[in-house]
Amino acid sequence: MPENGTIDIVVNAFTPREVREGQTGFDSAFMSQIRMPVEMRDGVTIEDYLKKMDAAGIERSLLIAVRAGDRAWKGSFEIPYLQISDYCEAYPDRFSGLAGVDPTRGIEQLRELDFAVKELGFVGAHFYPHWFRMPPDSPLCYPIYSRCEELDIPIMMQVGQNLVYQKEVRLPSVARPILLDQVALDFPNLKLIGIHIGVPWTDEMIAMAWKHENVFIGIDAYAPKHLPASLKHYMNTYGSHKVMFGTDWPVIDPERAVQEIDDHGFRETAKGQFMRQNAIDLFKLSK
């Protein structure tokens, strides 16, 4: 296991079990669009994924117990909290869990979030606005934000555009980064992470992180060699403490991602922050 290695804050469980049980949310057309190698489309075992982590120098991955869409809608899916907890319990030094949230479940979701954090040891929450056709500043989200603040955990969410993950389920892009502004104003102590860099509104995401003390950026889902110049400058200078590395595995291969970060030639002090230390501090991983 790599010591003092990278922390990957956005990782999807993608073993043969999740593929077999329809817990990935995407179809073969999407796998072709992101150029996923044919040999891995039936899933990658946890053991083989750990080998990828080792080769990339990734010490810990945060696994998402995804909740994607109202349970009554076609195409919606979820990965149970206990399923992710099993992976974390099997490899406690390598994985930590993130609790996917569903704002349509009301008090049930709040109770389950408490359980995930207090009983399962999950270190944060995760929200997919587009799967619920629900912008981040929706009133239905506010009880979840309040509970995350009470639990003192960060919540991450996909901002920017989303793609067509399933041919028959076309989801709107409802989460421009600027919509985090009101949330951050209403919950100034809540740790908010905009993941997927906010494409095509990355500069908006940078503006939100610069404006608000507790708004951060996750640089996952896009190959690092394609990071916008403004984001690279932010990461390397005045925003190095506000950015965290992620892959959105299996969308981006971890070995490729780490290598392409290295190829940019970031300052070592900045790279140490966004590849490791910021995530340790925000998710309290040193505990």
C-alpha cells in the first residue's frame, strides 16, 4: 500500500456485481463514448482495482453509495449503503464510504444519513442533482444540507453539464456552479464540493470556491490533460487549498489521471495539497 499517497475523492463501485445488478447507471453507448476498454465493461474486481490504485500511488479511494433518481422513475438506481460498507470493512485502510442522498425521501433520508455516518463510518455525502431533475438550491435539498452540517461532514455534488448515460433516460443539466452561491450563503459552515469541475462553466466553479470559504472543487470525470488553463492556474497558485483530486472511476483510469497531473508540472507544494492533504483535512481521514 502506498504511504502518503494520493486520495481519490470520487470513485464508483464498478465490480461485476454492480454491472450485473444494474447499479452503474450507464449503458454500452456511454461506455463507448468514454472509450472504456472492452475488456473491463463487465466490471473490475475490487482486488484488480486495488492493483490499479497501487500502480497509481493512490492510498485511499472514497466509494459512493450512489442514489440516482426518484425510485418511481425509469432508469433510477442505487447502491445500498451496506454494499459499500462491506468494501470499506474488507479494506479499511484503502476505502471510505460516501452516502448518496435522495431529497425525495424526506425524514427517511435524514435517518439513513445518520446511520451511514454514525454506524457505518461514512465520511461524507454525495448528491446527483441531474438524476433528480433538481437544482442544488431546491428547498427539498435544504434538510439534507442542514443534517450534513450537524454531522460535520462535507457533501459533494456533480455540477456543470451531464451526459446521456442511458439512451432512454435523458437528464437535464440543472446544476450550474453558480447555484451553489445561495446554498453557501444559507449554510456558511457547510462544506460543499462541486465535482466534475463544472464543465462548461468551470470559471463559475472557480468563482464560487474563491468567494466562499467552504466551497471546494473536485477535478474528476475529465482527463487531467484537458483541464482548462484557468483551473490549472487556480490549482497551482491561490486556489491550491480549495481543490481535490478525483477520477470518477471507471470514467477515468487512475494511473492515467495521476500521470497526466504529473505531466503538468505543478508546484510540489500545490500538488501535495490538492492530491492529498485537502481531502485528508476535509473528510477527516487522519482519524
